[in-house]
Amino acid sequence: MDYVQIKKQANEILKNKTAECSYIEYKASEQQLDKILKTICAYGNNYYNNDIQYIFIGVEEENNEANKAVPVLPIKGIYKGQLEKCKNTINSLRSFLYPNVAFEVLSNELDGISYLIVIVMRQTGGPFMVAEKAEKDKRIHLKPGRYVRIEADTRLARVDEEYDLLRKFSNFHFSSIVSSGATLDDLDMDLIKGYVSKTSTRQISEGMEKKDLANSLNLIDKNDPAGNRVKNFALLMFSEHPDKHIPYAYTELIVDMFGTKRKMESKIFKGAIWKQYYAVLDYINTNFLNELVLREEGNAENRKIENFTFIALEELLANAIVHNNYENGKPIQVYVSEKQINIVNYNKPLPPIRITDLNERSFFNERDTENPEIRDMFKDLGIIESFGTGIGEAKRSMRENGSPDLYYKTFDSNDNVTSVVIPVNEEYYKTKNKIDLNKNLKIEADTKVLKQKIMDSNYSSNIKNNILKLYENIGTEVFGNTRVVEILGCSEVTATSYLKRMEQELKVTVSVEGAGKGKYRFSIS
């Protein structure tokens, strides 16, 4: 521990009038033993995994304009003759902590005034608690229990926070432990082979029996003499019915039935969670994601906008599945309406990440996960490109589409939920619903529907590809025979044949009046 550097940093914190937070606390006197003790305990538990945490003794506080506690300068300080006595008083608090929290009490000076700093680094061996004798001691009289520091508030941990601490110090992950009742028979060999075929482990799987393959993927409990019991992540990844042993291990899609008499429709996606991911993604993409091709008068370039970006959906859905707490008995829920897609997990992100971080940041190199094996397997499948970048990619895709920013809803601190909203592109919504439609803006085709009509036709692959080529090159233009000849390099007779097919059979073009004989534009209306 570099004490010189720590003392220098402490003085910078004071000079900058840094507000109290998860790793900074100001105390006017060492006599505030109850508050100092519970803060040391909370620093030991280190809910947000800070590298270093400070308690300044001899520093009064005041509220700034943002109503946050900042140091009063010049500092009150401690008489030099009292420093050693104050140190001993603070060190005496060690006996009230269980297990022992390692901390240091250092003396320092700012502008010739002495003060003390209590330093608590990252700990192992927790969680830590204040012992019962602290409540009986007349100097302290502090309620026993495990304390946590949430933002600038030090308090007794709630039940869910105590559980977070237990998991943190034991490195516990529900997905990593052995299932209470499932065996190798509950795993589907086709799912295992399907996964292996998509990953770099495919070469080692040839000719392997189910048990050997499961062992190679670390799916089986190594302490089981029979080698038959499997881990929870194995069920989630390779069982056709993981919800049989892990209740609600499925994704529920809830659709606002806009334009119909029914208000809501629910669809359940079960099975292996990576298969759920592909199925949910495909269903939403096919039924609810659309794009418009727009052209502004005086601008030769076509412009495409999506109602919801596919990249945002795939990144945030993968994020929800990988970070879901499958122990809590609640499904992942995806709400779809005309105006937004809302993906909900019934658990908060693991510390040190907070909901505010998810809204403000784009990269999370320090983020922990509920399910490390599932995270790694999703990366092997190519669902995740690199760790900690998914939210950033989703945000980037929204910006590039001209959509409002995605956002995570904020709830009461007691609510154990993470809910991310993908808002609709406002221009798409207004244009599609003809709200405040700019008269100079023409909607010529709903690209996705038009392309699907072409691909669903009974024409040969060559004809389909040529029609798609025409659309990609022409877009919103008014065109005729000459343009088709130019793009396809075909005869005028063949070009006329394509015009007839597109208008009369496929019905993806309409005749344009007033532009001359034989003029068309692409349209699905």
C-alpha cells in the first residue's frame, strides 16, 4: 500500500470538495463511533467493489447545491497531541467486527491542519458484520448486522443485499451449481451436438458418447460417483424442458394487439435458452420489425429507417438471457407495442453496475454476470461478440437509425427489476400513421413487406434476384422499360416481361399517371 500516494489522493478529494459517495465519508470527530463502525463494516462488504474507500476524521460536512454532503474548508482538524489517542479509539473498533475487517488509520495534513483517514481496501473472507456486543457497549450502541453502503447511505443490508454479499464472497452462481434433481437423461444429445457444431469444440466431438461429450463441456458434477448429475447451466442450455427443473426458465412475449379488438396476446417460448433467443428474435423480426424507404423531393438518394433496430433487439435480448437470475422463479418478459419494445428481467444488475450506469455508459469491462458459463457459451455461439459491449452496440444502432435513445427504467431501490425500453423511431411512427407528415416526403414502399412478397413468389431464383436488383437500384424512382434494360442488361422484350410480372402478378409496382406511357414505381399499396 503506497501511503504517500493515498495521502496525496485524500488531500485532492478535500481540495476538490468531493461529495460523499460509495467510497467517501466525512466525520467531524472520532467520537461518532457508531457511524464510523458501521461505515467500516459497510466498506468491508464493499457492495460496489471499490478499490479503495476513505473515512475522513476531523472533517465537517455541509450540503452543496445538489444537496450532497461535501467537506467544509478549511477543515476542522484534530489537535496533533490528540492524533494517537484518536487512532487508538478507532483501532479499538476492530473487536466489534466479525470476521475482522482489515483497515488502516493514517494521519495526514491539509494546509497545516491535521486529520485522520481510515482506509479500507478490497477484502476477502466476508461478508462482514457488526457483532452483538456493539449494541451493548454504551459508547457505540449500534444495532448488530451486516451493513452496506449504497451511494452515500450506510445502512443494514436488506435480505436481497445480504444474499448479494453471500454470493459475492463465495463466488456463488446458481447456474454453476448441480441441479437438485436433473440427470444426464434430461439433456438432449441433438442440442449438445447442435451447439458443438457451431463452436470451435466441434473437432473433439466426433464419435463421442453423450456422457463423454457432457464431461468435455463440464456439464456433469465431478463429485458424483455415478457421473450422472448435471449442473443448472447444462439444463438451461441443453434440455428441451429446462422449466421442468428450473421453474419459469422461459421467455414470455406480450404483444399489444394494436388495431384489433383484443388488447393483449401472450406467447411463450420454451426450450434451451439459446434456442429461445433465436426463436424470440426471429418471431419479433418477422412480425414486428419493419423499415420504410423514404425520398425527399430534390434529393436523389433514398433513405431507409427502421421502426426498431434489429441490432438493438438482438443485443438487449441476449443481455437479458445471459444476465437473468434463473433462481428467482420469474420469466424474462418482452413487451411489444407500436411505440416501444420493453425487455424485463426480474433481477437487478450485479454490483458494481447500477441502473444509472446502464443509462449513462456504453462499455462495461468490469461487469459481473449471473451466469458465467452461459455467457461464455453465448460467445462461442457468436451471439455475443465481446464481453461488455452489447449495450454500447445497441445504443450506436439507435443513433444511426435516428431513433430516440434506449433507456433503462428507474424504480424504487426495493424493486428487484431491470427493464430496458427500445423506443420506436419517431419519424417512422409519424410517417406510417400519417401524423404531421411532411408533404415533400414520399413513402414509396415498406421495404421488408415488398421484399418478402418477391421472395415468397413462385418465380425462379434468377427472376427473384433480378426483381430485387431492380428494386435496390430504383427505390422510389419512377421508371420504365429503358431503366430495366439498363440495370439488368437485358433486351426490351425481357424488360417488358419484368414490368408485366411486377405489376400484374406480384403487384409490387403501380402505374404512374402523368409521367408518360409505361411508367411505374414500386409500391405495396
